[in-house]
Amino acid sequence: MVISVRESGWHLMMGGTFDPVHFGHLRTALEVKEQLSIDCVHLMPCHDPVHGKVPGATAEQRLKMLKLALAGQTGLLADGRELDRAGQSYTVDTLIGLREELGATVPVGLLMGADSFLGFDHWKQWQKILTLSNLVVFHRPGWELDRTSRVFSKLEKLDISPVSGLNGAEAGANGSVVFVETTQMAISSSQIRQAFALGRSPRYLLPDNVLRFIVDNALYGAV
């Protein structure tokens, strides 16, 4: 059964280290929420990432910063489910657990940037991820979604054709790839950490209450 995106009640997840969370994360989540007309986006910090460097703040601190950033915000939720699981954090394991919770028919979406999508075929059990979830991909500054890239050819072999935009788009519970346009904000967590390390202010790149938490806890070399 095909379910309209705008009538489905998607469960949309945005994973990341959020080290720290910033306005780029929040604006992207909000815009995609509105484009898909869904009730809530779950922002989900991971343990030390499998595909990247060890974060500068602990998992608990990153979750706390995310909760501070989302305080009073309806429709965006800090979700700590990955932190409740011991050991390395893999997306496929999270999705298996989520499917056990939601059942097989609820449309699930995994929100990721173009940089992550272009390397998606290197993720653990990436084909299985597509049997558990849809992918919702947003553009990022400096990353081109070139359809000659390797991941596109691998999706083609699975008979998956990514679609751009959501006008008239329909998706089932899993197996679709949708590209969405969002405001491209050239803000990164590494930029914020570097600002602290250099003794510069990252104000206006992240929420003030998150900035206060960082300073109060002397994270990233803040003084």
C-alpha cells in the first residue's frame, strides 16, 4: 500500500553527534518537518560515532545541550534512545529496535545531509536500512549530489530512483529516497569548537542557553 507523505504520520529521525548542536541542525529539522507536514522530528545524538572522530563532549552532555536547544520548541524532540544502548552505535540497530516499537507499516524516515548520503553505501548493512526506513536527504554547502556518484548506481541496482521535492511524492514505510531543499547555513560543530579553542566567541551560531552550558562546563576549551 502506498501512503501519501502528507497523510502518513511519518516517524522522522535526524541522527548526529551534535557536538555541539547549532542553528544549522535546528533550522534543517524544522524546515523538513514543515515540508513533510509531520508532527515531530526526533533529533538523536549517538555514542562515539562509528564513522568519525570521538566527540569533544560526553554523550550525556551532548544530549543535555540538545534538550536545552529544544526547550519550549514543539515538533522537535531530543531522543536519547541510542545512548541507552551499550557499545558502538549503528543506525541499522536503532532502526530494528524502532520497527519493533512501531510495527512494519508506519513510514520511517532517516534525515541526513548530502555528505552522509554520498557515503551511505559504506554504512553497516545499508541495504537492510532501506528495508526499514526511507532516506530524506538535504543539501549541504560544498557537497554536490552528482547522480554519477557510486551510491546512485548502487541504488539503481536496487530499483530505487531518488526523487527531488515532495510535490505529489508518495512513499511507503521504507525504501524511498527523497531530496529536500533547505536553507543552507554554513555552520558546523567543528567551526564552533575551533572558535572556543582560539578564544573567539561563537555567539549567534548556536542557542544562548547551549553557549552558557558549554562555558559553565568548560567544554571545548571554553573559559
